[in-house]
Amino acid sequence: MASKSKQRKRPLFSVIIVNYNVREFLQHALMSVQKAMKGLRGEIIVVDNASDDGSVEMVRRRFPSVRLIASDVNLGFAKANNLAIRTSAGKYLLLLNPDTVVQEDTFTTLLKFFDENADVGLAGCKILNPDGSFQLSCRRSFPTPWVAFTKISGLSSLFPKSRLFGRYNLTYLSEDESYEIDAVSGSFMMLRREVIEQVGGLDEEYFMYGEDLDWCYRIQQAGWKIYYVPTTKIIHYKGESTRRSGIDEIKTFYEAMHLFVKKHIGRSWISTLILRAAISLSSRLAMMREYLRPLSIGLVDMLIIDLCLILAELIWLGTIFFFPAYGYPIVYTVPSLIVVITLYASGVYTHRRMSVSRTFAGVVVSYVLISALVAFFKQYAFSRMVIVLSGVLAVVLLPGWRLLYRMRGSASVSGRHGLFGKRTLIVGTDEHTRRLYRRLRQRVAEGFQIVGFVDTSRRFVGEKIDGLPILGSLENVGKVIHEHRISDVIFSTAKLSYSDILSVISRTGNRLVNYHLVPSTLEVIIGKGNVDSLDDLPLVEISYNLERPFHRIAKRSVDFLVSGLLLISVYPFVYWRHRHSPTKAGHILLGLPDVFVGRKSLVGPPSPQESTDPGRRGVNTSWLGKPGLAGLVQLHGNRPLTDAEAEQFNLYYARNQSMLLDMEILVKSLFVSPARPADELRFSTDESAAGRPKRIRNVRGKSSRKREK
């Protein structure tokens, strides 16, 4: 009787997660796992591989029911999983990556599949990338000589629908149908305990990568079937642990492939030689791509410098190739090399890639050096004016193409975003969503420009929350994304189920849209390859760009030059047309004389006397520099700002002030209208053609009707 009672209490299901320095992702994964395990007899085991980001403390504090194994060293993926497998008790086991989110029905769907298919030993589900696209690695073939050749040669990418060439990731098969496969992704592997008892655990010769492929191979050789089950899905934020470690990802991956070929595929020395040669070639090409990637930007810069020289020659001399033939090999190589070397030394191709201000400074320094060299080597002093003109063009074009690249919202390694921020939707209309919106308003650095909300039902579509419209429902969110040119969608998991979230992401999957998840704690926002804190953390001993002499001198120089140019070209027309009733842009341009003489700056804080908030009039902002015609606070002048929000804007500007940021603020101030006040919009109504007021509700569901007087 005691043994039967003990057997009844044995967990049906064991979830094993190996974590390394992905605390925020792990927290979200555990929240989704706990939701998915409701109604199941199960256990959750987390093995921490010597993380130093507070993962262990987080699990102990927030998930006391989770069994935690904290290792003092990084055991690797295979060894850590085997450690948990030996202590687990479930009839079924799931190896799950910490950078995943599962649906509420994921476990029950897979358990049902195993019950209905007794010959299936291991299965995986449909896996989505954070942008909603299908993650190809969730169903694979073993890398036989032919399969490896099609992958390495690129034939599998050129002909993905071909049964002959598309076998590596089975791209010729539908992602929405279930079928037997060779291998699944190690990020989600569910299997029976008797399979492990028969074939053993993961091979600990693999530190990372390859152990999942090896396991699938041994399971299949033992007579079990491996299946892909697309009726449930997860999100996988691929590679997060690797990015936070010092592991050479490329080297580790290809070493694992070598080991797999040596163990299983190389039945003859010829096939082994071919496969290992192909893997070695592929690994070296991958490493070369990593090293050469920054050089591609340098090549673009070299071509632009040569173009500037040709244009300068055409402008000044009226023709091209006017100089002696012996000079052109030097003319078209040395100046461009000097510029590229200078930019490299200033970090423009490495840690400050695509920096506009550093590019500007680097080009100026380069042309000073080029001018000195031309004066020294008289045989190449063909025309000093050509050098000067090419320098002027280069100062405009080299920073200019970077500015245009970043203005289009392309990802920038410097951590800032597109010109007008990231056009963002928030999914949800409850109080939790409103608190999330208020926090995002204070997080200036994340660059979210909230466009509106998406209702989880259809009840409040067309109404407003805190001045922003509810643009649609979950059913038509794809249309909303397209019509409003949305780049980011934020889901609050407080009220939404993970099934609903993954369903929306799957339906609207778009590589141009980033999807973010915010847990109910409102502590972090998890997106593609990044985790941003939503907590209000104190800024201690940070350095402000505005404190640095270089930034102050550059800012005043730009103010003087730009205001002087605009006073000559634009100001007379603006003054004549808008002096009595200026528009927003006209009001800014009419202040140019104050900028030219140094009383104000193009961009800065509002002067205490001009503040739109009476409570902030008289507040000392001299530490932010001179009052500005435009600024971050002024951009939100028609929207009520709390003191905390204004302080966040001011701190952000002081810390990140640069030529690019000033230009973004100025352009946005001139050409983008600020949002109307929340109080004015929240209960506004539209009148029909017949003049009758339209009946609406506020977000709490109360009816209101505007009466005509």
C-alpha cells in the first residue's frame, strides 16, 4: 500500500532548465512554466551554472517551490542537464532553455501526443523567433555528407522548397503539420524517462552545441521515433546565454560538429575527411565574416572619400582626371586610408560604430593631416582648393550617411534609436497597462514613442486612455501594425495569456517588428536580444556629456554656425510671414537671433519663465546649459509632465547630449506636432454630419454624452 501511495505521488512531469546569466529571461520562463503546469503533477528543476547576475537569489526569492541546484562552476549544458535528470522523478521530462516562453497548453498538448503515440520517444514543438518568424532549427536532419554540403554551399538557402536541397532544416515541409524528423532543437526537448534509461543522458563531451543532435541520433538508433508537433508553440530568444558569456560561439559550435561527425557519421575515412574539411572551411568563413564586418563600413567610407575628391576636382577645375596620371594611385588611396585609420582609432568601426559626432571629428582631424602631407610632398600638391573642397564634402557626407542610416530607425550599436523613436503599440487596456504606459513615459532612453493601445476585446476600440487612442483589437492587430507603421509591440502578461500573446505574434510575425513582454511585476521589458529595466534606479556618479568641454565647445560652435546660416537664408522670410502669429516652427525660428548672440541654444531646457507648467517656473536648470528653442521637455509641452518625467528627460539629455541627439530633437520640434493634452482628449467626441453628438464611453465603461448648448 505504501508503495502504491508513493507511486501515485510521483510527479508525472519534470521540467529542467539550465541557466547562465539570463536572470530576467529565466524569471519570465518560470512564470510561463508555472502557468502551463496548472493541473499537472510536476516539478521544476533549475540548474544554475555559476551565474553572477543574481539569478540564484531571484529563484530563491520569487520561486520557492522550484528545486534549485546552484553550481560553483559552469558545468556546460550537457553535464548540468544530466545532473538534474538524475535527481528528477517525472515519467516525462522536458529540457527547456531559460530564454523561452511557453503557452499555457504546451505541456498538456505534448503529454497528450505521447499518450496517443507509444512509439514516439522524443518530441519538440513549434518554436518562434521573438519577431514571430519560424525558428528553422526546431526541426532538422542529421548532417550527412550531402545534407552538410547543401547547407555549407548555400544550396539549402537558394532552394528551400526543394526536397533534394532543403533537407538540413526540412524547409520543404509545412511548419504547421506534424511528422517524424531526425532532430529537434535543444531549447525544447520532451521525452519519456524509459528513453533515458535505455540510451543514457546527454553526452558530456559536448560543452555547448551538438549534444541535442547527438542525443536525437542515439534515440533514433535505439528504435524510438522523434516528432515535430506544431499544435503548440513557444518563443525562443536564441543565444542569450552565449552572449552573456566569454565563450567563442563560432569555435564551440564547429568543434561540436567535428565531434558529432567523428562519433556517428564518419563510417569511412573518405566521408570523414570530406565532412571535417567542409566544417573547417565553414567555420573559418564564419570567423572571417565576423572580422570583416566592420571593414565593410570602412570600404564605404573610402569610396565616399574618393567620390569627394572627384567632385571637388569637377567643381574647382571644371573637369575630372586633370592631374598627372602618376598621381592618381596615391590621390585615390592615401587620403581615404588616412581617414579610415583615423576613424578606426577613434572607435567608429568598433565600440562607437556609426557615431556621427566621432565621424565628424575624425574627418576634420584627417583632413588637417592630409593638408599637412600635401604641403610636405610638393610633387602631389596639385591643388590645395581641391583638398579643401573635398574635406568640406567629406565632413558633410561621411557623418551624413550615418545620420540617414540611423534616422531610418536602423539598429545602432551605440544604443540609441531612430529619429522619431520606436513607434510602439501597447496591448491591453486595464489599469496594469496604464501603469506600464506611465513608466514607459519616464524611460526616455528606451525611445518608445507610444502610438496607441490594442484592446483585448472589442469593447473600447476608438476610445482613449490618457489621451492616446485604442486603435484596434487582438483580431486586427496586424492591420493596425501596418496602417500605423508600428516597429514595436509591447504585451503585458498581467491579464493576457501566453497563448494569446504567441497567437498574435505568430499571426503577425514580421521581421520588421519587435515584440516585447512585460511581466506583471513591471520590473523589466524583455525584447529581442535585450532586457531593459523599468525600475526607477538612482543615477549615481554618472558622467554627463554636457559637463565635458569638448561637448560644450562643439554645441556652441554648431549653434553659432547653424543660427548664422538660417538667419541669412530662412529668418527674413519667417519674420515677414509669421512675426504676428507664428506657428510652432515659426516660433522656434524667430528665436534664432538669441541663439546667434549666445543668450539661448538651439536645443536645451525651457527657460524658467517660459515653462508651460506653472509649478516648474523658476526652477533652476542652469546645469543643463542655456535655455533652448527646442528640447526634450518642450517636445512634450502640450502633455502634462510630472516632475519625475521632466527630471528623467533632463537627466537623459545631460548624459547623452551629442550633435545627433540635438539634430533629432530640433527636426522633431520643427516637423512633428506634440500630442494633445490627455484631459482634452480622453472624453472628446466626434459629431455626425447631422450635428448630433456621438455617444462614447470612457475606458471604465461609463457612458458620456456631450450636450450642445
